[in-house]
Amino acid sequence: MGEPLKISYKVEEADFIQAYERFWRSSKQGSETAHWIGGIAVLLGALVLATLPNIRMLAFVIVGLGALLSLLPIARRAMFARAYRSNLKFTGPIATEFSNDVISTESKVGASQLNWDIYSSALESDDAFLLMITKQTFSIVPKRDFQSASQIDEFRALVERKLGSIRVI
């Protein structure tokens, strides 16, 4: 790859939340369905316990835990939305140049030049690439902002050369 791959993109709140939800599920940290089913099961169990006179207080504690478990997906989504809104980087376009040597980025918060070794791996969903910085932190590159399918392929090939195989999520 001779010329740097240039892309200008905007990470919208929905992109951010969807990326974190997909990452969450792909890292086997739980799913919304499992939380809802678990929460409902705990609530039903607590209702049965509530009919027994000697452990009624325990039933109320279990009801509270079941409610928390059921509400975890909503709370997680609210946390992701808050994280997005508090990051000035996402309030405007992000212009990035990906070359063999460095990644140059300009956004509302400033400009940076990073070596590829800041990233440990990469994930790919239907609509974005996630370049992993730590086990739970990543940069989001939406696919919709590439100029063509061949530019997506060129980016994918560059990422694979620099970071190894990309895990599809």
C-alpha cells in the first residue's frame, strides 16, 4: 500500500451504542435476552418464596436482585449513551489517514499520530470496524463512510497486515 487510506467519518450515538452492544455480546459478557430471562426467573422464584411465611424478607431481597438483573441491559445502554455524549471527539467529523507506519487523526479535540502498536486486535461487524486498544476500549470506524467496497477491502487488508486476522462479530 503506497498511498495512505483517507477516511472522514462521524460516529453517531447509535453507532457507538451498537458497537458496544456487539462488543459486549461477542466477548460473552452476557446478552439482553439472558438478562431478561434470568431476571424474570428470579422474580418468579421470589414470588414463590413470598408465599412461605418464614422467608418472606428473603423473597423481597431476591425480587430486588431480579429487578436489577432485568434492568441491566437498559442501564448498560444508558451508560454507553452517557459515555458517547461526554466525549467531545464525537461532536464533529473525524478525519483519519491510515498508512503502513502511522494513523493520523484530526477531530474536534485535536490531532494525533499513533503507531499501529497502540491497537492489539480488530473486530468487524456488518457496519463497523472496531480497532481494539485494550480489552474493553476501541476505536470505531463506520463502514458507511468508506468511499467504496474496494476501499473497505483495502482497509481490511491493511488492518490484517498490521494486527493479524480480524474477528467477525
